[in-house]
Amino acid sequence: MPSFPHPGSVTICEINRDLITSDSLSDDRAKETYGKVLGIVFSPVPFQSDELVSSSPDWQESEQRGRRDGEAEGLVSSLRGILNNSIKRIFHPDHVNLLPEVDLQGVSWHQHKHIVAFISGSNQVIVRDYEDSEGKDPCILTCESQRDVKVLEWRPNGGRSLSVGCKGGICIWAASYPGNAASVRSGTASFLGTLSRGSGTRWTLVDFLRSPNGEQISALSWSPDGRYLASASYESSSFTIWDVAQGLGSPIRRGLGGISMLKWSPTGDYFFAAKFDGTFYLWETNTWTSEQWSSTSGFVTGATWDPEGRMILLAFAGSLTLGSIHFASKPPSLDAHLLPVDLPEIISLTGSHGIEKVAWDASGERLAVSYKGGDDIYKGLIAIYDARRTPLISVSLIGFIRGPGDNPKPLAFSFHDKFKQGPLLSVCWSSGFCCTYPLIFRSHILP
């Protein structure tokens, strides 16, 4: 039977298909379960709406409303209010609420380090370095250029470098240490992020990549070698490929518009772009040619590649079934076919009316799915599936993750791609915590 976390409990981790829970959020239970196996405890990182720093009148209005409604729900309504206000100018009224439905990549793990970054407010990002034994307090990254943050992603093979998509462009932050300051690109105004107490690490704004016409950046994706960064805006008809070292961007124009999502494949051979009108594109990156696809199940709300970059898993706004696109031959061929991936428990157990977000760990063995609505006891949970690819994807439900606080809902979640001891899932909850869940199931790890 799938593991079910009873109301009032909080999930701690998975041990061999059993999702362990506790009565309260604390490090003690984590130490007793996975801590002795992994040798590390991923303490929850709190974030509160009263910590947000902003000069935006829209944000101040939303923040005041949040204080009246309660901090946790206020944070959610504030973020959605900002998103809705910013897109009313460019979308048909029927499309006003589309952007908040998309997985906007609000949390990201460093590829090789135990460092997580997540959006903690309209204008700020929190970075928590679990390898820094001295600095247990997180760093808060904020500056004048970083307004209306929508997405973020660590740079692969780029040291401790983080890209943050916001209004007008992309902030590139890098870690600085005593005696080893981060290099700021010529012509960029440097800015230091806040210093975490007890730590010598500072985060420096080393570059700001300005978007054409000051557009809001709402999608980011790094090439796997870390050389190029793709960005897009729901306000633009093209996406941009940045050579970050040079600070130069090349627009890719093919009559695109209202782009909702970008995803580079793990091998770099393919590139995925989705639009709000239900169409999406598969590009091969050798000559940048593409094939257009069209969905009858609404626009793409979530997308995640398999580890080999031969398959991409999609969630659609109007469907309770995932879609998997399989390439029929090697790159640069764009021949591919779309197959359904059924999640029957999402309907039969939860009573949900749609899939919301998806994440697939780099081993291909764990799939996380959030969904819209559902019965009272199933609302706000994340479903965890065991995934197999032999050669087509099949999944079986392991159980559900429940977050801390009253009526928590997952705002964003992501897997650590290179955690050697198994999948590691981080979730930002509406109750004001970013929690990390080790999913341990390999017998050689366990005592």
C-alpha cells in the first residue's frame, strides 16, 4: 500500500519505499532515520514574508494583504498577485492566470555541491550551503537590479554561480571567499549579497544580462557544459541564447510568442520550448532547426528530461495523464513519438482535477508529482513514484509527502541531480519552509 502521511504529520524521508513521518518538524527525527546513513542532515530553511525587501507598490499592497490573511497564505497570494498584475497587459483576459500554473523553477540544487537556492520573495533569493559547517544561517541575495524574480538555476561546471531571472534581465551571482573574490565582468556594477552569520562566504553580483526592451525573464535553462544560458519572456516572440562569458545574447526568432518554459537536454543535443497556446517545439542544437508539436490537453505546465536526454516527460494543464516524447533515432534527428504515462491514483485516490508540476531525479528512478485540488486529506501533497524505463516509462506509486504547517501547498520543487546516495528532493512550501527529503532505497547504502 502507498505510504500516506496523516493530517498533522510531516514527512521526513523515504526508506525502501516507506515514507517516514514525524509529529513535528525537527532535526532529531532526521538524525534518527537518514542522518546516520548519509552523515548529513538537511535542516528545513524558513522564509517569511516579513523578510522580503522591495520597493514595488504592488508588492507592498500584497504584503499588507498577506499580514491580514496570515503570513503563509499571504506569501502565496502575494506572489500570484504580482504574476497576475504583470501579465494582464499582454494576455487575453482568459489567460491572466496562466503563468502561475507553470512550474517556474523556483528552487534549484547546485550540480556538484550540497547547496540549494530558492525564491523566497518578489525580489530575493535564499542560498543555503549545507557543506558550510560554520555558516548554518542562509544567505539572502537581493540588489536593486533583482526585481520580480521568477526563475533561477545553478550554472553547470561554473563553480558556485547562480542565475536569477527577473524584471529586465538575468542576475549572475557568484560566491566570494576571503582572499578569493569573484570576478566581476567589465562594465558590470558589482553588488554584495548579505553575509550569512558565522560564514566567510559572500555572494557577489558579477554580471547582469539585460533582456531586450527590459522584458521580464520567466524561463531559464543552462546548456549542460555551462557555456550557454537560454532565456525567454512571456512578453517576447523569441528566446535568447547567451554566451555568458562574453555577456552577449543571440535571439532565436521563429515567430514564437508567449513562451512558458525552456529545457535543455542533459546531453545538450536537444532543446525544448513551450508556449501558452498549447504548442511546443523540439529543437536540435547542431543547426537550431525544430519540429512543432501541438497539444489538445492544454499548454505544458511541467517538463523534465530523462538522464540520457532521449526522452522528455510533460505535464499538461488540462490532463491527468503525463506525456513522454521518445526520440526514434540518434541526434540530430527530430523523429519522435508521444506516448501517454498514466497516473491512475491521482484520480482514484486524491480526487484531483489536474497535474500541476513534475520533477524526475537524475537516476530516473523517482518521479515527484503535484496536483490541483483533491479531497480534503489529499490536498497539497506531493505524490512520489518509482519509475522504470524498459524501454518505455512505467511508474508505480510509493506514497505522498506532506509539508509542515497549516494546509501547506508545494510552491516549487526540484531534485539534486548529482547526489550520489540517492534522490534528494527539495520543496518550497506555502507555509514558509524549504524542506529537503532524501529518498533512500538502494540496499548497499542502508545498514
